[in-house]
Amino acid sequence: EAGVTQFPSHSVIEKGQTVTLRCDPISGHDNLYWYRRVMGKEIKFLLHFVKESKQDESGMPNNRFLAERTGGTYSTLKVQPAELEDSGVYFCASSQDLGIGFEGYTFGSGTRLTVV
Amino acid sequence: AQSVTQLDSQVPVFEEAPVELRCNYSSSVSVYLFWYVQYPNQGLQLLLKYLSGSTLVKGINGFEAEFNKSQTSFHLRKPSVHISDTAEYFCAVSGWAAGNKLTFGGGTRVLVKP
């Protein structure tokens, strides 16, 4: 079974530019999550998709961040325009629904974003 | 609301010595508990998880953790560490109360010395 795949693994962009991160979840996982770790701090939740719908976007820092999951498959996270404080590692994870059959969360390897 | 506290931000330990990483959580309802490890310049890897059943959970690489509901703890242990265990370890909790999402602790950096 393929795992959670994230593209790109690294991205260096200039302040003010736009970057789009992509996450391909495990096939059949309706739940997709984005997390971020900034400057060695805690890993923070950004948002949660159930299929193509945003279930919880309470962790999105501001309106420069836009997440989509068209068709309920892969997801993209766009940062526009990027600021210095957006630098960090962005993780994606997927899971089944909680309850019977739930086996936990599988994380991708992350995208390391550096804004200069 | 859920929260996770990892009581030690850094733990230095000598090779072949035991290690315990402490994790306490707060949640008003049933939870699922996880330990993840992040090796330098790598992603998050699942070490072990508690979903239900036996409170003693065994994971990969010789790690184990014990779920203690009365103390709301999920401490991680390994009886004998290797240099390769040098990494950052994260405790995390999820459950119905938080709508599926994981809440992470602040992480514990383990440095194994020869």
C-alpha cells in the first residue's frame, strides 16, 4: 500500500511569492489533515478535510493560506503571498474515520518551506 | 479541548541505558494515543499507538508505552537505547471530542551519547 506522499520535499521561495504544496493521501482515506511545525515549535493543526469538504479549518493562520481537495483525492495548500514566518515543515496526514476500522494516522514526509 | 504535555524537552542518555519519555494528556472523553518519532531531516514515523484493549502497547524498535487512564499518562520507554535512537519524539492524542484531529505535545529531544 502506498503511503502519504507530499510534493515538493523542499521549497525555497522569496517573500511575496506563491507556493503550492501537494498531498496525496492513502487511497480510501476520507480524512486528510494538514499540520505545520514552525521554527522547532510544536506541531500545529491547520485543517481537516473529510472527502472534499473542510471539516475544521480552525488552525489556518490567516487568509494567505488556501487549502483545497477537489474530488476528495489529493489536496493542495497554497500560500500567497508567502511571508518569512511561514517557513517551517508542512505535514500532511490521512486516516479512516474514528471508530470501527480506525487504525491511526499516516503522515507524509513533509515539505520543508523556506521563505527568504 | 485536548492538550498534551511532554514533561521533558530534552533527555540526554548514554547508549545501552534505559529511557523514559513522559507524556500527560487532558481530555474529557475517550482518547486515542500515539507516539511519533522524527529523525533528523525526516518525516514523522509512528512508533506505537493505543486505540483500545491492553494498556501496555509495544511498538517498533523496542519501544513500549503504558496507557494509564487514572493518571492520564502515556509514558514511552525503552530498556536499552542505541545511538540510532537519537531523534525527537512526539506524544499525540485524538478522539471524538476533537473531531478526529491529532493534538501534539511539544516534543522531547533524545540525545544518545556513546
